[in-house]
Amino acid sequence: MESLTSRAKLVERKPMTWVEKLYMWNIMKGMLITFRHIFKKKATISYPEEKRAFSPVFRGLQILNRDEEGRENCTACGLCAVACPAEAITMEGAERKPGEEHLYREEKYAAKYEINMLRCIFCGLCEEACPKDAVYLSETFAPANYQRKGFIYGKEDLLIPHPKTNPEEYKKALGNRAKNKQQQN
Amino acid sequence: MLALDWGFVLEKLILIISIVSVSLVIAMYETYAERKVAAIIQDRRGPNRAGPFGILQPLADGLKLFMKEEIIPNTSNKMLFVLGPCLAMLTAMMTSAVIPWGDRIHFTLFGLDRYISLQIADINIGILYIFGVVSMGVYGIMIGGWASNNKFSLLAAMRGASQVISYELPMGLSLIALLMVTGSLKMSVILGQQLDGWYNVVHQPLGFFIFLICAFAECNRTPFDLPEAENELNFGYHQEYSSMKLGFYLFAEYINMFISSAVMVTLFWGGYDIPFLNDAEAVKNIGYNLMAVFQGLVLFGKILLFVFLFMWVRWTIPRFRYDQLMNLGWKGLIPLGLLNMVITAAVVLWLTK
């Protein structure tokens, strides 16, 4: 049969010679290779001292966003809860009282917002469904916990730090989205 | 009081206890060394979280084994079930009785003046004793397989036992060739000849090679670790064991490795002989006790090199199939051992003409 390219190599299937059947030489060669690997650089990353860099689209823990003045974006519309395939998000809405304009952006806000990290599959559909840019997935993991109730994250655990009182933490938590926002604006 | 030499009994007892505890500690750290060596060869780091550099890792493993639930199956033969791992451990430790761990120490405390030899039993059938005890190791495997009351465990135990006994034959043949060269079965005599002359590996290179391969097979180490593979995947002969009994089986393998290395070093590589040093003169200069310490360190250094060799080969070669294993043992090593015997006999006769 004609070969399509010139890169095809003919497979040689000669029976092993007497020396090859002894196999000792091959074993020695293998042992030399493993010995050389002892002195090569190790590929381990010592977590938690060193951390691996994530890609910008990494889907980690959720964060509830605020706008630049520090008002919460979330209006408890429930679109993220409906979009979640694992039914991990639950929320309760409440009405904004007259003295709380600096806390919440619109008249309805989420009084209770809970995500069950054991159910969450980190798919990002809640981030895509949100109309107010209130939920997005950041670059952190959900750390380990001894009990189940430690995995149900409430609103305080998920809120981004206040941009006026904690500007550096806010910037760090915003991460890559700050760049995207600047590109949008 | 009985007409016993109580000093003799006491010194042997202390020697036994210290050697057994040293073997146990070394076997414990061999598990740690195995993981570290495996990691270093595989471009990763190995356990380094439990204590500095992971030194306390074997303690954590031992604690885990202790804490697991001890299950004895209802339909098993209860006495044999417990006996299996005990036998494996027993034969692993018994071989350490005839290995010379050092020359002599000069005990001068309490007004006594004794020379205590660091070999527990210097019997005149030294090598034959080792061979016999190793043959008893088959019992541990077979009893483990039978007492589990499990057809698959029994079959796996048969395979493991057949591997062990088919590699005892070439081991015996290489020992016969060694006997032709040394002329005595006594371990101290064999070692004595190596102190003055060349190491036996120079006299018997092929014999050493065969003995090395058989030691790999006796300890169930890769590439001959078919019994271990069976136990991981499906019903092997220690599938039904849990907790400390399983720990005994696994531990017995590591102690076997340590003792096999010790035997190989003693028979072929000069035991506690410090190379390039005339031992008799050194003893006159620094005394027996310090010399015993140095000799012990040299012996452990050589043993550790061999243990490293065991682990190095483990992470290099894939394991043999059962028929390849049997072929190698019966059709490869036994003819080689016989050839070695014939050549040795011819050379010995020619040299002593």
C-alpha cells in the first residue's frame, strides 16, 4: 500500500536477540533515566505557601458586587436562583427604608442571600443570568470545613469589601473585572 | 539457682531486644523512605507536612492502622486468620539472629570483663538456617489465603506462594556456589574471609546477581510484585485483613527487605568490614567499642544502599506477568545457577590442584 506522507516509519518487529532477551541492558538504561530524574527540578507547588496563578476566566467563589459608592447591587430578583442548575442559591427580599439609600442601590434588596457551597458546581450561570452585575465568580477556592453548616455562605461572607472603607481589598477582590470595567467605560 | 550462665542469657536477651527494635524502627522509616524515593524519582516532593521534612509520617501511618476497625470474617478460620500475619512477621525477624552486626564489644562496667559478640547465634549452619527460615515464609502467605475463606484469596495465595518457592531454588543454587568458595556455612567464617581477602562479590559475581534477583522475588518487590498487585485490585491473600493484621503483613514485607539486604551485604559485600582499612590494626588503636560503632555504621550504610537499590528498581521496571515470572525462575535462573555452580567448581578444582 502506498503511504500518504513521507513521515511513515516502517515498524521493525524482529525477534529479540539473545542479549536483548537478557533484558539487563534495558533495565540498566531505565535505571539511569530514573536516577537522572532525582536531580531534576520538582514540579510540585507547595500549597499554601506558593499558589498557582489562575486564568482570568477562572470560576471560583461567588462575590456579591457593590457599585463605586459602596451600595449593594443585588435586588433579590431571583434570576440567579432560577438559573442555578444545582439549586444552591436562596434569598429573601426586603424593602429599602428611607434612611438606607447609601446602603442599597434600588428599592428592593436582598435581606438574606445564601449559597450552599456543597451544592454549587461553579458553572457561572448565576453570573451570566444577573441583570445588575451583582454576582460574579472570583479566583478563590472554597476552603475546607469540618461541618456542613460551615459551607452555607451568607451575605456577609460573599459581599465584596466596601470601596470607600477598604479600597485595596476592594480592588483585590475585583481582580480582573476592574480591567474589564475600564474597557467597557 | 539453675546452673545457667546468667550473664550469657542476659546479654543475648538485650541483644535480641535491641536488634528487633532497631529492625522495627528501620522498617517504619523504610515506608517513609519509600515514599520519598518514589517522589524524588517521579519529579515530586513526597510527604513533608507531618513534622519537619515529614519525619513523623510513619507515626501517622501507624496510628491510622491502629485506629481502623479490626474485622475478622465470621466464616473464616479464626485462629489461622490471626496466625497468618504473625507467621509472616516471625519469619521476617528470625533471620536477623544469625547476621553478625559487628565484631565484639568489650564490656567493662560493673567490674566485669566480658567480650560480647554482636551476633545473636553463631551456629555452624548459618546460611542453611537463613534458607530454611525463608522457606517458612511461604506459610504466612498460604495461611493468609486459606484462612480468609475466599476462593479468590486462595488462588492468589497459591500464585504468591508459587512465586516464592520457585525463586528459592536459584537462591539455594547460588548459595551452594558460594559455599564451594568459602568452604563453610558459618556466617562468621564467611565474614572473616572477607575481612582479610576480597569481598565475595569478586569471587562470585554471577552468584551475587542471581541472589539479588531472587531476593527481589522473595520480598515480593517489583518487578515481582504480583501478589501486591492482586491485593490492590481484587481479592488477594490479604484482602480480607484490616488494621493491625494488614499492618503486620505490610510491615513484614519491609522487614524482609531490610533483612534480605543485610544478608546480601554479609554474604557478598563484606558485612561490617570497613573497606580499605586493616581492621586488626585499627582495633589495637581505638579499642573494641569504638570499632564496633564504626563497623555498625558501615554495615548500616551498605544496607541502606541496597535498600535504595530495591526502591530504585521498583520505580523503574513495570511488573512481570505471571508466566514471564515463572519462566524466568524455572527456565532462566535455575540453568544460570547450575552453570554458575559448574564454573565455580571447575575454577576451584583448577586452583587447588
